[in-house]
Amino acid sequence: VQLQASGGGLVQAGGSLTLSCAASGSTFRRYVMAWFRQAPGKEREFVATISGSGVNKDTADSVKGRFTIARDNVKNTVNLQMSALNPEDTAIYYCAAAWRIHSNVVLTQIASYTAWGQGTQVTVSS
């Protein structure tokens, strides 16, 4: 699967932004999808994941209640809706995919993912 992330930009603190990731291929529903982020000088960290069916989701504690992940298995897209953004959310955001037969699996570890998008920059000004 090939992934193309988009939607990043510059936003003021307290604002909202929606990232989108488009996937190629006809077996999109077999992929667990996730968003990770990497701030300057820091390691890449988990943000949110969603199962192939879209039923199960998980988000990092740092974004819980502010970020929502969703997918459309017809359009082969996964979105990350971000609200109440703060400067600590500034990072390059990457979408990732992991093949799993079982449609209700979610994965939070970077090592589980084998396909990555190119990243999209999100900058939150104070």
C-alpha cells in the first residue's frame, strides 16, 4: 500500500486542523491505520490508531479528547481531526499502515507498521 498524507499547515493555538491520508490498493480494509508524529529533536510517537473495520480506535493520552481518527473504506482514506491545538502539537505527522487479517485489531507500536506516508507538517503558534 502507498500512503499520501495531506492537510498540514500553520494554525493558532486553540485552533483546529484535519489531516487526511489517502491509500492506494483495493484491500484497504485489511490495514490497521495510524497516525504518528515527530517533533524536532524528539522520537516519533504514537498519536492514534484505527482498526480495519473502523470499530476499534485508540489515541495517545496527550491528545485524548482533542484528536479523533476516522476512516472511509470506500474512499480509502483515514483522517485525523485535531482540535484545541497547542504548540506542543507542532510536529511532522505521518500516517502508517499495517496489514492484519483480523479487522478489529489496533496497534500502537511503531515497529508494527510497514508502510508510511511522507509526512505533513503541523505548526501551532502561541
